[in-house]
Amino acid sequence: MAGDIDRTLFDKAIDITATALRGAMGGQGSQPPSYAAELFREVWGALKEGAKDLPERSKPGF
């Protein structure tokens, strides 16, 4: 189950990073490519830290 949560968080981090980077990359005077990696690392770290506070899911069944 941890792998599923990590994959979900990873996908969400990609979405958030892509949204944040729209318009910030590629133009004259825009951020350098390393900015995208730095932003992703920050988003990924924040999501993983926040996920620690989520309650554990109970397993379905009897």
C-alpha cells in the first residue's frame, strides 16, 4: 500500500509542479532549467511530509 500512496503523491507533485511552471519557463529572462528540479523537490518533500499526518487506511473486510 505504501507504494500506491507514494505513486499517488508523486503524480500529484508532478501536476503541481507543472502548474506552477506554466509561464515561468522558456521565455527571455525566464527561470533556468534547474528551477524546475528545485521546485519539484520542494513540492515532493512537502507532500511527503503532509502525508505523514494522514490517518492510516483501514483494510476492507470483516
